[in-house]
Amino acid sequence: MSLLVGSFTMGLILSLLALGVLVSFRILAFRDLTVDGSIALGGAVAATLLVAGWNPWLATAAACLAGALAGTVTGVLATRFQINGLLAGILVMTALYSVNLRVMGKSNLPLMKEQTIITMAQRFAASDARWSFSRWEVPVQDVAIVAMISLLIGLVAVTMYAFFRTNLGLAMRASGDNEQMIRALGVEVGWMTTFGLALSNGLVALAGALLVQYQGFADVQMGIGMVVWGFASVIIGESLVGSRQIGLLLVGAVMGSILFRLLVAIALRWGLNPNDLKLVTALFVFAALVLPGAIAIVRKHFAQRSSPLAS
Amino acid sequence: MWDTLKRLSLGLALIVFASAILLLSDAPRRTSLTREPDHGAGPVPLAKVMKVALMQMASQPIIEEGADGVIAGLKEAGFAVGTAIQLKRFNAEGDLATVNAMAQELTGGGFDLVITLTTSALQAVANANQQRRVPHVFGLVTDPTQSGVGVGSEPLDHPAHMVGVGTLQPVAESLRMARQMNPKLTRVGVAWNPAEVNSEICTKLAREACRELKLDLLEATVENTAAVHEAVASLIARDVDLLWIGGDVSVLAAFEVVAKAAQNARIPVCTCIPGNAKKGSLFDVGANYFEVGRGIGHLAGRVLSGDEIAKLPVERSTPPKLMVNTLALKGLRDAWAVSAQVLAQADSVIDEQGQHDKALPATKASIAPVRTTNTDSAPLSKVWQLRLLAYINSPDVEEAEQGLRDGLKNAGVMEGRDFELKVANAQGDMTSLHGMVESALADHADLLLTISTQALQSAVQRARNTPIVFTMVANPFAAGVATTETEHLASVTGAYGSNDVDAMMPIIKQVLPNARRVGALYAPTEVNSVYSHELLVKAAKGASYELVSLGINSPSEAPDVTQSLCGQQIDLICLPNSNLAGSSFPTIVQSARKAKVPVFGFLGSMVSQGAVVVLTRDYHDMGADSGQIAARVMRGEKPAAIPLHQSRKNRLLINMAATKAAGLTIPGELLKRADRVVE
Amino acid sequence: MLDIQQIAKTFHAGTPNEVRALRGVDLKIEPGSFVILIGTNGSGKSTLLNAVAGSFLVDTGRLKLNGREITRWPEHRRAQFIGRVFQNPFTGTAPSMTIAENLALAAKRGRTRGLGWALSSSTKNDLRERIRAMGLGLEDRLDNAIGSLSGGQRQSLTLLMAGLLKPDLLLLDEHTAALDPKSADQVIRLTEEFIRRDRLTTLMVTHSMHQAAHLGDRLIMMVRGRVHHDFQGAEKRRLTPENLLARFEEVRRADQLDETAAEMLGRQYV
């Protein structure tokens, strides 16, 4: 059962990554590759500050701000210097590699004894306390961690939901949806894109900060390939909820991320050949890309049957 | 609202479904596998059972030794655990917050006696016990008076509910012994961290002892482990005859640095903490913590049998333990000698016996205990579930895996009969690594075997109680699992080793006697590469080469960076290990060949790809060492008690074609030593 | 009100694709007037509209709106004074957002957008009434994505959005050209209604001679990036679609003459 709880925790932490990608990829329609760099940046900043003895919440918030700064740089490159969005992201991602090394001072920073958000959550339970549910049991500390993370993710998701219903949030969504229209309504799309990328990368860096605290070390290479998981989660989530409504998109991204980690856990649990791991994860992503179509067809089918008047 | 729920239903259903599958695959063994705790429950006693708590700060070997001693001492005093008393053990695992929480629990009633080991445990319990005054016996404390709990300097001057044993490091004895080994000794150097209370006490004692022995004590202070190198260098520059270390944790953490510096200056090192002789100190005089523990046990026995605590004295005793390393005598500047009397007195002696690698002194001694312990091949009491976790695929990883299997086999544990081994490889993806660990734990692994640093770190983070044996880790100290070979995380042990750059230097000298400038390429983003490079920097400095280093960040940079390196009048390239250098070696060697610069490397695969000389760490051998260690764990030893093992076995590989292409000749002597010569 | 002084714009200057879209246009528009712009393809009528809206900056000349010099202002800054409806019904609305959200966006045209709720219940009720007044039956579908509506419905909403905050200048760029005749009539009806009700200063480009003859109080005919004829007052009121067509025929013949003459000269001198 702790395997299940562990997968949920990991899925929830990485759902911040998915939410960040959702903002850039779906809401701003900006394919932002800064993500690989900013998740490691979040981790590096959080780890360094934790080692320096900062309060874990402050360190995590600082990591989030650092990510937002990275996103701002990408946004400025893309909108003010008119660099292609993909290229701007790659540039910043590449630069962040060195920045992260500078921040940590070395390429790997263990957090074995530092107080972190995770240890704060663990403090709610005794180290050997366990809960049993008929045949399963789980350390209470693990439950405390997953509860704390859920709370955090819930808070972030609700805040995002609220934000996207304000005048500013609406303008940001419109910037990604119809640039010409929102410009004609007096919004500077470049600024809006920059601000959105800051928000997106801030979320990603937050994921990095939590990940580092959960896994107990920061590694400069931890961001490699992360953006793919982000895309996969967003796409799985979209196909699950079958809607572009903002609230559903947010929940979908979180569910997609959790489901993705669960599938990986099941694959691992069933003891697949270690050499096939990458293939299986690629299959998941493939399924996520193909499923939306399949699910849409199924939905349509049912919709037609239940309300023949529609269409 | 209803529509929203409907839209979420598919996702929720899938998540519930996936969770159910996961739970079901997790369930079947759950019922059959409720493990008994290691201690506590024993035979049901007849008379009134006294409840005793034994609290320790962490899982360091010396504390474990002390705790074993306490239990032995209690038994000798008539209070055998399980019959006369019920003993509950507490271990804070180094976490101060936990110490305090435990102290609250211990003094909250329910225990007739609390025994604490180490100063922090004493302080925490004394603090929590101010009101309740539960009987309290303490030990493994350097100086109880200085710990601020109300114990005075007179034996009977202590609170009425509290008594214990103080154990000072035998500072004077160690200095006296040094004097005995070299009567001409006059200048002793000590590096210490003023922030450590214990270290301060030792240094004060050393000042007194030196005054008495008419020795000059030269001091250099450090703030942290990073500053040790400089401090020791300054002491050597001030021409000390001996480096002495008391109980300083910062300096001991960097013991290798001290030993290396001393070796270069051809002076010996001695310490007050047993165990460092294995790492190159001439001798260690320290407390025998098992004996200390026995004394504490005896004292606790008297309290349990009703003696009035206020009338019991606070004892201060140091049963000595001596460890001598005669190998360290070699090549010393001054005339140091270990008398037969000292040898007879010593609890353990390290000498040349069993050594098989002449190029590398002080090696076999540390290998010996690992390799010789368990030769019996009796079946184990249960079939262990072993899970091997690797981070990447590479020939070296495969060699290490084979080594692990061979090591287990040689130690007499059989696959199928004694253990089942399943292998998982994350193929370079860190998040999968995490899932692999989770999966192994859910699978009720009894022991995790890890290959590479990342695998180790992931395992350490998630596996709380499952022991871990690692291999193929260059630097477990930088990885955060250990501070010294003996002080490491309680459930973790294993074998490590990085490039033997020191051994490479003489080889370079033999092949290229006139070389002055050495070029190096390293990957600043890889922990191991940075560490290997640091070693190379030191070694090159020691061998008085000028080192020109360039960083390399991606395989595509390799040709350009190599060319620019070759353009700096270097005589050769020495490549410290990195994943990058490994994968882009063909382009590196090509660029180097154009510039007629020979390449020396540390990775086995490089020799066939055009390196002139390769001195590779034998990963099979390192794996085998870890396999042996794993077998010891399976036979019941606690990982905490097994020191980390540095693998030092090398294989020398030479490429004759590359040698000719570079216009070099390999001396016959070196050729003879080569394990493999590629034509 | 709107003062256009000698503006010129050349696209792809210095390349074989060079197009001199505006060659010095002078135009003054009085407040409250409803000006129709017509012209042949490539005559520069849409370019003129875009130059006023700020889709690009003009090469030479000046633009003044309400006495403010707006020549160098970017598009989004001009939006505070200008409402627009585009030819393509998809350009004027954000398809994945709801009707209410689109209107809420328009309700803040050119103003600071803060963290206040975009759709408070009072705003929403207000918007619902505005939509009900259009008589399209969309007032109960406020929470539907706008992408699910027909082109005519979307164009009507775009019109509503452009006029939601009364603009100083309304720009209509062939806004019925892409619609079926029935929807086009409906949109034109709404256009007239809005303009009359709010006395909006309007600049409308159209292809339809019928619309050109019957709408507005002034008509500008553009040819080759210049104002060719300006029908005002009684002259405009007398115009019929037939007159206009005859005018166009004249222009076309003049063009041909020019072309043949140029061809002849070319043959003689090259």
C-alpha cells in the first residue's frame, strides 16, 4: 500500500509540472522547453537554501520565484527579441544548466538531515506508526506526506482556477486562444505571454522544489526529459475530461499526472524486464496521444444515443 | 455540477481502477509477512519485570559497540534482557528533533530506568527529566561536567536521580605512545574545529600533555571539513613531525585528506578514535567502547538492584583500545619504530600480510576483513529477497552486476537456496528510479543492492528500514550517505572506489619521462566526474605536473574542446572518468591523435578505442566486494557495523597500436605488469 | 475626429513583390458620421482600415484621432478608442472561451485588467440583457463555448463586443462578406441599429454595392491606394447601386487605358 501512496505523492508533485505545462502549452499555445531547466532550477534553489538553513516554506517559495524569473527570460526573448518560442525555451533551458551548477556549487546536493516540507509533514506522525486496512498497511508518515502534498496541490489548483476567472486571467487565456482578437481589445499579447510563462515556470520550479525535498537530493540532471511527462499528463488529462473548460483542464492535468505515475508503478510492480521500461513508458505516452480520439468517438456515440435531437 | 462530475468520472474511475490493480498486486504476501521486531519481545518472565529504556543518538559503530556492552554488562549484573528486565531500545538516528520527542516519551512514566548513550541523548533526557526524576544512567559522554546537566567534577557531586560514566579520549596516552615510537619527536600538529565541544576538550588535554612531555603543540583551526586541507598544509609548512587528531568530527571526516598530506610530507598521523589505522594512520589509541558499555551496564545493574543513586559515583574511565598500522611506517622522514611490546599490546595490527598489489600500499589490510569473514556456506534461515537497482546500462554496470553475483556466490550464499535476485534498470531516467525503489519495497525486498550513486541516493531516501548495499559509487561521502568509512547511515553499507589517479602518475612518468603538462577533460555536471577531476588535480600537483583542465558539457563539444586542449602544449591527456568522456571517447581520441597527443584513461572500454594506457577500476571486483558485504548482512550482521569498503583493485590495460601511433615505447617492466595488452 | 494626413504604406519594399498599398491618402471624418469605403480589389480600402487600427505602422503621413497623434501607437494602445469587426467571423472571438467570457473581455477593452472577477453576477446579468436585446436567442447559452456558434452568430456577437464600451471609432472590415445572405442581412440590421442608437463614428469597408448605396452618410471610393471620389451629403443620398457600378466601369476602363498606354510606351522605348 505504501507503493500506492508513494505513486500518488509522486503523481501529485509532478502534477505541478503538468499544471505549468498546461499554462504554457494549452493556455498560451506556447511550446515552452524551458521546463527541463526550470524544474532543476527549482530543485537547485530549494536544496541550496535548505542546506543554508532556510525555512522550508521560504526556500520553496524562493525556488518558485526563481522559476518565474526563468520563465520571464524566455518570454522576453520570445516577445521582445522576436526569437522563435521553441528556440527561446531551448536557449534558457541550456543556460539554466550552468545556472543550476552555479547555484548548487556542485552537481548533486544531498538533503539527508535538513528540515524540509516533507519532514515537517512527517512530524505529524510517529516514525513507526502504521495504519492497517484489512490486508494492507501503510506508514502514517507516508499518509501525512501525501495529505500535505494534496493540500498544497489543491491550494495551487484552486488559486489557478480563481486566477483564470479574473479579468487578467481571462485576457491571458484569450492571448493563447485568439491573439488578433485580444490585441484588438487592447491587450499587449507579448506582455501577457511573458507573464504566463513566468507563471508556468514558477509552477514547474515549485514541482522541482517539492521533488527535491521528497527524494532527498537535488541533481543538476534531474530535469532532463521532464517536459515530456508534463505534455503526456496534460494530454492524458484532456482526453479524460474531454473538455477545454478551464476548471476541468486543471483537474484533468492533475488526474493525468497521477494516472501516469500509477501506470508506471503497475508496470514496475509487475516486474517487467528492466530493459523494457522505456518502451513501456513510451507506450503510455503513445496511448495518451491516441486515446483522446478514441474517447471522443466513444463519447460522441453515447451522446448521439442519449440525445438524438442534438447535432 | 452534474455535468462536471460526469466529465471527471472517467478519470476518477481509471485512477481507482489503477489503484486497485496496484493494491491487489501488493496484497497477496502482506498477510504472510509480518516481521517480528528485532528486540523487545522475549520469553515471559516470572518475577516482576523491570522496564528499562536504552536510548542512543545514532547508529555509529562505536555507539552500537557501546550499546552491546551495556546489554552484556546488565546481564553480568544479573539483569538479563528478556527475563529480569524488559529492554526497549530507542534510536534517534541523529535527528535532534526526534531525540527530544523520545526524551519526552522516556520520562513520561512507564520506565524504571533510562540509559542514555552520547552527550546529546544525556542532555535531552536530563532536560525532559527535570520534574519527574526517573532514574537515569548515562554513558559515552566525554566529559559529563561540561555537558551542563548538573554533574560536578567530584564523583559524588551529581543530581540524586542521575549517575553515569565519563569517557575521555586517551589524549595523553596517545601522545606518550607517539613519543615512545619516535624519541626525537618535538613538534606535534593538530587541526581542530573550535565549534566542537568534544574537540575543544581534547585539544585542552593535548596542550597539558604536551607541556608535560615537553613537546611543542602547533594548532590550526578549521571551520568545516573543506578547510581541513589548508589547515593541515599550514601545519606541514610549519614543519611538524606528527599530525595528531583527537575526537574532532570535522577533521576525521576528511581523514583521507590528512593522511594524503602526511604521506606526501612523509610524516605519520595518529588519532584517538580506533579505526583510522585502516585508512592510513600509524596508530589509534581510543576507548574500547564495548568495555565502556559494560561499565555502564554494571552501574545500571546496581541502580536496578536498589542502590541509592546519590551514593554512586560518576565514574571516569577509559578502557583503551589500540590499533597499529605498520604499513604506515614506510617512507617516513624520521625514524619511527613500533616496538614488539606495542605490537603485543595492540588490539589489532595491520601489516603486509595478504597484500597482493605492490604499487598500492595500505590496501590489502582493508580488503582482508571483507574478503575473509564468511567462508562457511551453510544455508540461511530464510530465502532473502534481493533487488538489484541500476541507473544506467553500460558495460561497467554489467561487470559490476556480475561481480555482485560472483561475490555472493563466493561468500557461500546460493541463488535460489538462500536468495532470489531481481534486477531493475532505470535506463537513465531518474523518476523511474524512484518507482523502482518503491516497487522493490512493495515487493518486500529484504535487501537492496544498488549500482551507481543515483540508484543509491534514491534507495536511501525511500527505504527506511530495508538494508542497502551499494557498489560502483565513486564517493559515498559526497553522495551524503556517510561521513567516514565507519560513520554511515545505519542501514547502508557497501563498496566504493574512484579512478586511481595516484597510481596513474608513476605510470605516466614511466611512459613519458619528460612530460610536463597534462591535459584533462571533465564534465562539470557529473558528481563523479567533478570528484575524479579533483583527485586528478591533487595527484598531478603531488607528482608536480602542470594540469590544464577543460570542462565539457555535451558530446557535440568534444572535438572542439579536445582540439583546444591539444593546442595548449600538453604532453598527454589524462581523462578522469565521466559518463560524457566515456560516450564521446572516440571523438576525443581522434582529435588527440591528429595532434599526436597520447591519451591515458580510466575506463576499460577506452583501451580498444585508442587510449595508450588505461588503468581501470575493476568494477567486477568492486561488485564482488559488495557481494561479500551483502552476504555478511544476510548472515545477520548489522549494516551499521560494517564499514564502507574502498575497492582499490586496478587493471592495467595497454594499447600497443596506439602507443606506436603516438611514437612512444612502453617500458618492459610496465608491460609485464599489464593485465591486458591490445595489439 | 479622425484626421488622416497623406499616409502611405509600401509592403515588401525593395523586393519583386513590392506593393504600394497606400499612396498618400488624405481624409477627415467628422464625429458621428458613418463612412462607407468601397474600391476594387487591391485598391487599399482594407489597408487603410488596418492602418487606422494600427495593425501596422504607416511609412509616411500622420494619423490623428480625437486630436491625439496616434501615428506611432501600437495596435493594443489604439484599442482604447477603436472597436473592430473583422471580415472573418473567427477572428473576432476567442473560440474556446464562453460567450460570457468573450463579452467580459470586450467589457474591458483598452482598460487595465486586474484581479477582479471577470464575471460577477451583476456583470453577467447586464451582459445577458445586452444579448437578449439583440434577439438572437443566445441569452441562455452564455456558458457555451463561442466556437460552437455559427458564423453569423459569432459576427453578431463580435459587433456587440466592439460596441460594448462605446468606441470613438468603429471599424467594420467587410464584416458580412463571409456570411450567408440571411445572416448578412441580420448583421447589417444590427449594425445600423447600433450605429444609430449610439451615434457611433463608423468606417465601414464593403464589397456590396447595395450596402454601399443604402448605408451611411458618406462614401469614399478608393482606387490604387488613393481616394478616387468622395460622395457627400446630397450626392451620397442620390447614389444607387447602378450609379456605383457605372462609376466602377469608368475606373476599370481608365485603368485599362493606362495599362495599354504603358504597354505601348514600354514597347517603343525598351
